[in-house]
Amino acid sequence: MKNTLLLVDDEPNILKSLSRVFDEEGYEIFTAGSPEEALDLLKNQNVDVIISDQRMPTMTGSEFLSRVKKQYPDTIRMILSGYADFNAIQSAINEGSIYKFLNKPWDNDELKKNVYEAFKQHTLNMKHKEQEQELTVLLKFDKLTGLLNRFSFIQSLTDAIQPEDKETTSFALMLIDIQHLSQINNEFGQEFGDQIILEISNRLKIWADPSYLISRLGGDEFAIVIFTDIKNKKFLETTIVELCSFLRQPFNINDSKIIVGSNLGISLYPTDANTSDPLIKCAKLALLKNQAEAGKDCQFYDVSLEKGITTSIQLETDLHQALEKNEFRLLYQPMVNQSGYIMGVEALLRWNHSKHGILSPDKFLSIAETTGLILPIGKWVLQTAIKQLKIWHDMGYSELQVAVNISANQFRDPNLYQYVSDALKTFNISPTCLILEITETLIMNNIEINTTLLKSLREIGVKIAMDDFGTGYSSLKYLNTLPINILKIDQSFVREMLHSKNTADIVITIIALGKNLNLAVLAEGVETKEQQDFLINNHCELLQGYLFSSPDKASEITKKLLQQFRI
């Protein structure tokens, strides 16, 4: 397909002269004698590059191209005018409405060069856009079934439980586990098992009301949100019986008749829980109960299923004293390059509880966030990590970096920039050796304000990593402008990429996207040599996981640094 060029000028002689310049360049050339004529043409014709005059009777070139930007943002827009017009179009250039200002009178060779570069930029932009669109589809939908995947389902579920009028909203969340799928895969092969999953998803689509949310959570797990008045138990029970009967019907795959069973766990909103995570937890407990009791179509959540689950009340009480009692510890997990050499470490918080032993953050971080204790704890983590980094730098490892996770409440703390800056100055550490890890969801919550804070940190040299990248998809259109240095591929993708082509495609696309945007890409959760080989073969430059080292005490990391061999 030819590159398309639109020339806009109210002087016919200028249009003819410009057309002659590009006649032999192989472009498809369109001309318009006014901005209005050009806008009409653009309604029916894709144009890659526009060159417009500035001084025209009905509309200036900068005004015209500002309108083009809003309606056709992918088009590269250039002004060709006398240098005296530069001040008049300066604001349009600053706003991004104009890609480049070209001066009259023009030099033919210079003009051709600029237009050639504009087409190259257009091709690059379209490549980035295509990658972003592909990644959005990969991240939002399950490739095999076309259903919502786990991440987009959870987001949709969260949206569903935050309506304008909560009092009139109720629904049932159903988790479905398909029985014996692993045995079917072993006996008949993965392709046969995929056909079973595809047929199940098709049945769910046929059975479900268009208003229902349906997801393949992964493997043999599905989830459905049934929007109905949960007080109407008869309707809900009838609906579930119909679904179970539908799923029990034989599958005819490759001339083989297969019957598969299913387990169902159901929780009700808002009766059982009124936020997404607890609601999913309730449905999961019901599903586990249904799996343990053969013969039942389904299991509704009941509070009795909570027996044996430890309450967090005592933990909250103890957490208030943990800093004072010096019970927190930092472990460090190496980040290595493709040759296995340590380039940096991630600081990981642990709580050495007097009764429960070593607790990981998932056991207490939500409590710390809720109570506000995350602010003093987070400051302690940052200072301790930088202090340890200073020790390693003084040993001669001056290029070593440390990564510290920043929580949502810390990120909203107006003093964050100041205490990061103060900690670096206190221990005389170069800001370029500090990496702050921010989750994708956190950045997107208030994109403009958060971008401003990140830019201020970047300006002093601090590096920014987007943690768990891929678990959300709304940030893709901002990725090119966000002040980040590193993309961290979520470990859930690394875990599944050798078993799922869909997941492998996501990983490969994230790496390619990072490279095109000049971002370092780090894969988390690398546990096997096969995962390492896959990532290296697809040009992922940084790796982290148990294959290289578990999170360890600073003294053990020091030993590894002293040895500095391929772990």
C-alpha cells in the first residue's frame, strides 16, 4: 500500500509545484485548495502525512491541523510557511497539533527528506498502536474462548459492585470447576482438552442472559455473574439446575463422546460480601466445599465455611507495636541479567511475629494500609534498604541498585518526594541506584497527578518500575508518555507462559513493547531453566525468581556478591 500525502494550499501554483516535488517519490498524492476541502477529503480517505500552508482565507493552517489532530490523531501534520509565521503557530506546535514546521521558500531535497522522515514516524506510530491494540486484546480476553480473562473479569466485577444505587443491586457470583480436565488432557492430548474448554464456553454463552458476565479464569475454571434479585431463590435455583444439566450433556469431540462433571460455588452480593475480593473468597470457599462433597450440583456460601480462618483483629493490635519492637525484617531478592550476574536487588518486607513467626506482606499489608501504619512502615523500609545499599556500595559494588515497593497510601503521601530525597542524601546514594516499584493500577487511579509526582522523582534520577505489568490494560495508551524506566512482567504470566500460547504471546508482546519504548523489561517469578531460556530467547534482559535466589538476608546476598558467579 502506497504512503498517502495530502497537500493543502489556497494557491494552485504552490500545489502544482509541491506535487511535482513528490511525483517521483512513489507517494499517492492528494491536493486541496482549502482546509474545508481537505476535511471533506479526510472523511473518505486515509492520509498518512499532511503538509498545509499557514495563511489561508477561511482558516489558518494551525487551526486546520488542530482540528485534524482531534479527528484523525494518527496523521502526521506539518506546516509549510514563511518563517514570519512561526510565532503564530508556536502554540499549536507546543500542543502537539503540528509535528514539524517547514520554511518557505523550500529546498526540494530538504523537503523530501522531511517528508520521508514523517512517513517513517507514521509507520513507527502505527506499529506501536497495533502492538498496544494486540496487547489490549490479549490482556482482556482469553485467547481460546474469547471470554473475559481473570484480570478483566475482576475489574468488571469491581465495577458491578460500585453502581450509582447500591441499595437496588444484587447478584450471584458463581465459580465453576470442570472435573477431570487434566486426565482428559493426559489421555487424549492438550488439543482435545482445549476443544472441551471451547465447547463449555460456547454452552455458557448460549445459556447465559446477555447481561451476565462470563469469564474463563484459567485452566478449567470459569466464573459467571448472574444479575438477578437474589431474594428470588426459586429463579436462581432453577437457573443453576438448567446450567448443570446443560454442562452434563455429552461432548462429541473427534467422534468421541465425553461427559465431564462440574463443581459450582456461589456467593451472593451484597448478602455475603459487598466488595470483590471477599465475594470471590466466599464463592471459592463454597466451591471447595462442593468439590469435597460428591453428588451435589452446587454449594452456596455459608458463614460456617469460615471456621478455621484466622481473624485479623489480633494481628492489627500487634501491628501497632511491631515497629517499636523492631519486629520487621528486610529480605533481598537479586535481579540478574541474562548471564546471571546480579544487577540489583528487590527489598521485600517480612514481619517476625512473636507468635506466628515470619509473616509475608499478604498477611498484614492490607491491615497496614487500612490503619495508616503503612506510612511509618514504608518509610522504615526505604531507609533500611538504602542504608544496606550504602554498605554494598562501600564494598565496591557501586553500580548495584535496590528496588523498593511503594504502596497506594505512600504514593498519596504529600511528603513522599521529600523523604525519598532526604534518605538518598543521608546515606549519600546516587538516585540512579534507587528503583521505586509502582503498580500499574496505582498509576492509573489519577493519571495526571501521579504522572507529575513520578516526573519529579525521575528528574532527580530515581528510576521508576511499573510492577505487575499486564494485570491491567488501561495504561497502554499512556505507556509512551509515563515517566517509567522498567516494566516488570507479572509472575502469573511467567508461571503460565510455557503451558499457554495465549500467555506466551502476552509475554512476548510485553517484551517487544518495552523494547520499542526503550524500557528495560524484567520478568518476575522465574523458577525453571525452561522459563529462563524462553525469556532470554525472546530478549528479556532482566530476570528475578527462585531459579537464581530466594529472598534472603543481606549477609547472604553479600556472599553472592563476593562470589558474583552465575547463580
